[in-house]
Amino acid sequence: MIYTVLPSPCGPLRIEANSEAITRILFLDKPLAATAPASPLLAQTCDQLNAYFAGELTRFSLPLAPAGTPFQQQVWQALLTIPWGEKHSYRDIAVAIGNPRAVRAVGAANGRNPIPIIIPCHRVIGANGSLTGYAGGLTRKRWLLDHETKV
């Protein structure tokens, strides 16, 4: 596993990868100095994230390898279809994967997304339009949603 730390408007991000794909992004709460990307893949990821934060990129094109159960993988694939600036409910995702009764399981899978921002779990909200939990914290979720609607 290799990693780099990227400063961002949401705080520092630790981006992890194997030799072929991005495997994880972690929101860090403590300021850390940026590190030089240790691979072309990490450099490309940093470039795309910087373009996203600048409002110049609305869809990532990176190889991803999130670790999870088959159900989680199915949910995360559905999240990748949510367009920039749109919000979907957990029920919308459950219906999209052909399992409309799995709303709570979709919520749990969404919360375990190991590659936030790139797999846009922040675009999933409660059925009543409320912001619900986010592994990176609701302040970050609100910032990401506002960013996508202001640009």
C-alpha cells in the first residue's frame, strides 16, 4: 500500500492505493504536511481532486478498488451514477439496485464507503431532504454539497 496526503478545503486527505487502484481516502482531523505522491496514480488522483475542488471536474476517472461485501460494492456502484450537484435519498439508491426494502442496509453501506468524494456518498440524503450522517462529519458533507451547487 502506498499513500499521499493532500491538503483540501475539507481538511487534509490521506489517499491510499495499491499498485493498480485507489483503495481508500481518509479525512484527517489533524493538519499534516502534504506529501509528494509516491506513484503516477496518486499524482493523477491529487490532480483530479484539486480540479474537483476548483470546480473544474465533475466526474472522476480513476481506477478504484474499494474493499467491501458484494452488497456494499453494489451500493457504491450506484453512488457513482449520481450526477454532480444532484442529491438522492437512501430509498432512491435501494430502488436503483433493485432492492427497495433495503433502505437501512443502503445507509449502512453508504456509511462504510472507503473512498468518499470520488464515490460520492455525500450526495445521499434523508428522504425528507435532511442531511444525515456522514463519516467525514456533517460539516464536510454540507461543504461538499454546497460546493457542487455553487460552481
